[in-house]
Amino acid sequence: MSFGDPNNPYGQQQGGQPGYGYPQQSPQGVPQQGGYPAAPPVQGGYGFPGVPTEMPGGVKAARVMLYVITGLQVIGAVIFALGAAAVSAAKNDATLKDDVQFQQLADYSGNALWGIVVFAVLWGAFAVFLAVKFGKGTNGIRIAAIVFGAITAILGIYPFVFFGLVHTVLAVLIIVFVARADGNAWFNRQQQPQF
């Protein structure tokens, strides 16, 4: 039994005080006997209290989703580039050289497809930029990720084929994960001073 142990907060205490519950406070000038040790101060990253030191799981998941969107953008860029090349090849076909309507449509279609290729590559590069900045990101990166997710979700709704649906779902999840409280704490943490 530990009834006489002064370090047991539930044992018998001197002075007829009850032996259960939280330890009673000692009168002023008398050192406290037993009880719980004082908790050490909470230190977060970079010596600042309460700062997250490790990227939360939701933010890590959002970063992975940005890389997945980048991969989908590359696949889409390749598909549209092949389409643009096919339109150019058809435009140069000798049997279609005299068809004015086809030539106009081919010019428009080819230029539109190349524009989509350029947009897909730039949008994928922006996704990589955001994902890389998540490690040392600030609230500006968080806001940019939310805007990126919103635009991607809207753009993914239009074609609503498999890739559009995947883009939309991933974009909505990115918004949710970076907007949650732990994501907010991660992106609003105090940064290590740069020298």
C-alpha cells in the first residue's frame, strides 16, 4: 500500500485532508509535498510556443493531390498535343487543301488545342510550385492553394469525363484539407527567421 507515500496524490495525506482527488495546495511558505510535477512549457517549432513542428496529415494529403493533378495535367497536355498534331497533319493533306471550311476549322481547332496544351502545362507547373512551397508555406500559399482548388474544380466540371471528375474531387479535397484548422495552423505558424 502507498498510504504513507508523500508522492502518491491519492494516498493518505497529513493533516486529516481527504486522500482522493487533486492534491491540495500547501499554505504559503510551506513547500508542497507530493502531487503532480509541474508540466514543462509546450514548445513548438523554432522555439516558439504552440507552433506545429510537423506538417499535418491533411496538408500532406493536399500536397500529394497537387502532384496527382500535375500528373493528370501532363497526360492531358500530351493527349491534346497529339490532337493538335493530328489536326495539323490533316490540314496539310493534299485532298483537303481546297476545302476552305475545313482549313478554317482546322486553323481554329489546331490553335485551340495548342492553347489548351500550354494552359495544361502552366497549370501543372503552378500545382508543382504550390506543392513544393507547402513545407515552408505561408498563409499566401494556403490562399493560393484554395484559389487553385476552386478554379480546378470549376474547370473539371465542364468536360466531366473521367479526368474532369478526378480533377474536381481532388480540387475540393485540397480546399478542405488546407482550410481546416490544422492546415490553418500550419500555414500561419511563425517562420524561422532568415539571416
